Amino acid sequence: MMEPIHRARARFAAAVLVLGLAAPLAAAPNPFDGTWQSLLAANGMRCAVKLIMSAGQRYSEAIQCGGYMTWQSGTYVFANGILVRNVVDWQPKQRYVLDNGYSGHYEANAKPPGGSFRVAFTSPNTMVWRDVHFSGTITYQRGPQ
């Protein structure tokens, strides 16, 4: 038995309405996406932090302190105000260790821990991360894309 035309139209209208409401939700921008910058001091050195967060919940972070630089990249999950990072790649992977002043050898650097952070946006262009385990904070400003 065929469905009456008015029921078919009503189902079609309902489907269009549901899809029309779902599309903006699926396309909602991730507030983390973009380039973020911060400045901090470590061991008496001024450090510049550049954090890039992109689609697919991926991140890349470079920290430059004087002539020293570290870099890591990976994925993150954000739930209930907590952002947890999982490091996939990092540099440097090795460091030079002096044996006696004239010679030395290379040793492997351990994989960075990634970290867990309570995140608060104080504006669309400013976010504050508080380390869940070590209580330190870092404030990021949205930078140029």
C-alpha cells in the first residue's frame, strides 16, 4: 500500500529540517584550531612557544629558549575542560653527553609526556592552560595564521 502524499511530504520536510540543523553543528569551528603563541622564562632564559592546533585534533609545538629548541607533535583529546596530549613525534631525539671534557657520546632523549591541562578561554583569542599534575600555567594568545 502506498503512503499518502501528505505523509511523504511531511517525512521529507522533517528529514530536510534535521539535516539543516545538523549541518551547522558538524561545521562548528574548533576553538583550539589555529596558531597560538606564548612567552615564558625557564632557567633564566626567555622562551618563545609556538603551538599550532589543527583539524583532526592534531598539534605541533616548538619551544625556543635562547639557542635551544624543542619540538613535539601529536594528537589531543578535549573533554570536561581537560585537554590531554599524546606525543607522536619529537625533537631532539638525542643529546650529546660529555665524557671527560674532550670526548663524549650521544644518548637517547625520552619521549615527552604530553601532559594533561585544564583549559579556560578568557577570550576567543586567549586561553590559559593549567597543568593538572604540576600546577604550572601557560597563557596562549592567538597568533598570525
